[in-house]
Amino acid sequence: MDADSSGIKWAERQQQTLRSLQRRLVEHIKAGRTTDMADAPMANPARVYADPVRHEAERQKLFLEMPLVAGLSGDIPNTGDTLVFDGAGSPIIVVRDAAGRANAFLNMCRHRGARLVNDSGCHARFTCPFHSWSFDLNGRLVGQPGKLSFEGLDTGQLGLVQVPCTEWHGLIFVKAQPGSGPIDVAAHLGGFAPELAEIGLESFAPVKSGVMKANGNWKYVLETFGESYHLSSLHPTTLANTIFNNVLLFDRFAPHHRIGFAPRSYGELVDKPEGEWPELYNVLYMIFPNTAMLLGSPMPGHMFIQLFRIFPNGLSATDTHFTLYAPADSLNEQSRAVASAGFDLARGIIETEDFSVAAGAQRNLLAAPPGFKVNYGRNEVALQHLHRDLAAAIGMPL
Ligand code: FES
Ligand SMILES: [Fe+2]
């Protein structure tokens, strides 16, 4: 492994992948800022964003039954570290046990169902605020005040309800529905697996996280991460200053995909030998169905992972769980401050620019006349595939 100018150590294969993406971006720039494209435009009925029946199918098939990214290993490095989230439709805690394993449970007391934990953090055990039943890190019931009153109940059967959870190359996956079978990450990721494994996500640590609210459909929110066609129009004073509008790489690893954005600084690489190219990347990994992970360097000399996990909170409301991670071994006070500023910057742009469009569009799409369709251009190739793959996954036509 070699350290590049951003201070991060990429495995050789990752270096080669990123360099090949960089070459393709430079080719697009050289050709007059062209972009990867689909064969044809695609129309999609407005009801895809506005139909409660479809929404219910999405919640069941995508969010309860499919493996979802719960976070990175660096979110819970130590015994007792716990992630809490509800977006998938079940209240979930993911906790690292004393053996170093990540397990996931419903955040639901086995006495009368109260919520055990409200915030992510480190816990020695989970003690219910209602009557103080307590559960160890493996979900076993280990404390029951006034035990006498429950004589006859088998405490061995009153552990927390487990949900499937697997940790894989620095990613933690859960399935929100208890009893929905073990997670086969290799099968879920298919050809995307080696691309994600080579990033070395294990070496990243969280710096800042938060939940961003949008009054739009979750798919519309997700789409804002999937094309660069809107940069100069919607982000003229922010992202468009650093990234070329409407230049995009698209690689499909169905149903997942990878996108490359073109930093404006790559314009200078056209006539430079590769040996002099800087190590700058803007690569987005879309892990089906709801996770956008941006590997990027918003500031020279710093490499971040920005993880966006997008959850419906109703048909017309979306919660985006956003965490920014930085390489753990280079984290110090100064790099933390830079990373934290990067988070605030990204959040500000996304909330004020992207999400306000998503909200306005949702009001329109709900009120759209029968037969109204949205149109994805050839340049919005990721959106085309996303919608076809989502339709297939829920077993409903577009
Ligand atoms: S509901 Fe948890 S202890 Fe009573
Ligand atoms: Fe945007």
C-alpha cells in the first residue's frame, strides 16, 4: 500500500480502479465534456412517486426484507458500541458484543415492549427505562426486578428479538424483519462485492452524523445523488464551482451501480502525463436499494466517505441518515475540524438546494394529472436503471 497525496493508503487494486475511472473522466473532458449515457430517454409515470400501494410494497420488499447498510464497522469499534435507527420500519439496535461480533436486535423490551435505547453510544447492557428489565450485549435477559411476579415465564425465551446482521469488509448489513433468514452479502452484492471490498472501509472512522429531513418521496431524494446534470442549474454557487456539469461515469453492477463525477481540476489533466495526476476522486457507490456512499475529497489533501442512508418516513417524507467518515489513522484535531466542516458544507447544500426541490416536486407529483410522466434523459442513466431495478424488486410494473 502506498500513501497518496491525500494521506490515505489505498490497496493497489483500488488505486488501479480509481486511476481507470480518472482516465475515463479525462477522456470525457477531452471530448468536449461528454458523459456516459443510456441508449434512449425513459418515461416513468408520476404515480411511481405518489401511489400509497406501491409505497407499501417498497416498505415491505425493500426496507423490511432486503439487506440494508446499517453503517460502517468504524461506527461501533468497541464492545458495547451501539447504533440505533428506526428508518427501515423496525426499531433496530446494532451492537458489538464482547467477542467482537456485530449483532442486531429489535429495540424493544420483552416486558411490555418499551423502547430500550434512544441514542447511539456505548452500553454495558440495555436497561429498560420503564421497569428496568435489562439485557446483555447478546440480547439475553439478565435483570428482572421483582422477578417473583413473573414466576412461570421462561426467562431464557425472553431475550431481545434478533434481526439478521452481518459485517463484511467494513460494512454492516442488517435485515429489519426478524426471521427473514441470514444475509448472504456475496449474493446480494454480486459483482459489486470486489469493488466495495477493495475500498478498505474498515479503516474509516465516523466524524459527524445527522439526519436530514426532506418532504419528498425517498426515491426522488435518492435520485439527487445519481446525476450531475443538475449541478450548474441547482448548485451554481456551490458544487458547480468544483464539479463539471453533466459529465458522468456510470458502471452497472445490477442492481447496484457506481458513478464517477468529474472535478473541474481534471480539466488540467488533459495534457499532463498520468504520472503527474493528483489523487483526487469523486466516486459514488449506490448500494441497492437506499444507500449512496460518496468517496470524495471535497478539500485538497483530505479523503472522506460520505454515507447517505435514505429511508422513507411516509410516502412524502424522507429521512436521510448522513455520516461523514475519515481515515481513522490520520484523525487528529485538525483533520477532525476539516471533516466536520465538510459535513456541514455538504449538509447545507443538500438540505437547502436538493431537498427543497424534492419537496416541491412531491407536491406536484401528488397532484399530477392522470397519465403524467417524468422523463429521465440518456444522461440520467443511473436513474433509469434504479427505477427498473426497484420495480423488479417489488414485483410491480413501472
Ligand atoms: S417495558 Fe421494559 S421493563 Fe417494563
Ligand atoms: Fe444536488
